[in-house]
Amino acid sequence: MENSGRLVWRVRAKDDVAREDVFDAVLLPPDAWSWKPQRLFGLGVPYESERPDGPMTLVVRARPRACPIVVECEAFDANGKCLVYGRSANSESVIIRMPNGIRVGDLPPSEPDPFVVTP
């Protein structure tokens, strides 16, 4: 995989309405020495970010009581040609950029926190 391209990821509301405090995200490197993991909290939609193309894992989670979201990820070569595209409409999405493509999945349902008291 050439690292001269770029990776663009976006999160938007399914209804395309702008909102604040909709999702959290974590960007994980393929190994411990590539770059420092990024944790992003309470982001609004629409949201777009770009980084150099290369292996990585993106985890996006809609916040409780947030609107339904769509997560998209595209890898482009140095000339701007789209190499691969992935999309998820799950409230907890995982997008893995690998040398041979993009894998899109979702996280298993979260267990309720036993230390949170609900009325």
C-alpha cells in the first residue's frame, strides 16, 4: 500500500441535519510505533477528517439518545482516484483500512453498566 494517498472519513446524520454532541471516535494505528491513537469525544455532524492513507482502525460510536448516523471512509491515491470505499449505518461501527481494502463491521451490543443506577 502506498502512503502517498489520503484517507477521508465522514460521519453524518441519516437525515442530513446538522447536530452537536452526536458521536465519539477512536483512530487506532496498526502497531504501537506508527502514530499515537486519537480519541475524539462529543463530535457533531456533519464531520469530516483526513489523514495519510495507510492501515488503521476507526471505531465510531453514536452517543446515547443521539440521532442515527452514517459513517463513510474513502481511500484515494496520490492522483485523487478513489481506491476503496466503506460505509456503515450502525450506531457502533468499526472500519479497518488494510493493505488490500476496507473492512466494515459493527461492535456487539453494549452490556448495561452495572454501576449506573437507572430510575
